[in-house]
Amino acid sequence: MGQDKTDTLAPLEVGRHCAALHSRVLSRLVTRLYNNKLADTGLRITQFSILNAIKAQPPESIFQLSEWLGMERTSLQRTVDKLIEKGLVESEPTGNKRSLGLSLTADGEALYRRALIRWQEAQNAFESLVGKEEWDNMASQLHRFSTRVKQEL
């Protein structure tokens, strides 16, 4: 019998090179940094990112928003429902089949403006840790990587 190629993969090498592991470790740490800065607003970075996406370009459906954010639709729906319950987001028919568009309420706009100040503090802290130019380059690379990986799914 031939040797299985997985027999030659050393666990330390897997750990050193695993894209999923390293991206998740960084993601968790960056999430904590942003959540700490946003804490006094009552928002977490995921919620802020959703408010930001809605503000930037109000989506015509939860599906469209999930595509933009790269989030699984049912998880996104749960978070959006909580934002609606808090009175920060409203949902209304778009006139396009059964699609419901999303927009920020007046309270959502006010909280977004407050949270944007805290987000900027987190962004500045992150960029001072990793270097602004390096982050700009990495952000461009991550966008390209995300596009390539999405095409595989």
C-alpha cells in the first residue's frame, strides 16, 4: 500500500501555514479591539458594520446585505432583527417582489454618528499597531483574496 500524503503533514507545519487559523486568530483579536472601543455605545463591531453598510447603501434585501458583508444570511437576519427591536433599523417593502429594504431610523442615525467616533479610535489604534500603509496594502490584498475564495464557493 502507498503512503497517504496526510501522514507526512506535521501538525506544527499545518498550524504555521493554515490560512483559516491565522485569519481567525487575527479576526478575533481585531474584533476585541473594536468591541472595546465601541463598548460605551452598546454596539459590537458586527452591529456597527451592519449599520455602516445600511447607511452607505441601503440594501433592497437581507440577501443583498449578506452578499456585501460576506455573512451567512440567517445569522445576519438575527442581528438585523435585534437592531430592528432596538429601534435602530427599519424594514420596509421595496416594491421588488417580496423584498424588504433596510434603512437606519433617526435613533439609528444618532447612534451610528456616536459609534463612528469610537470606530475611528479603534481604526487609528489598529493602524498605529500594524502601520497605516501596511494595512492599506493588506486590506487591498484581503479584498482580492476574498473575491477569489468567494468564486470557489
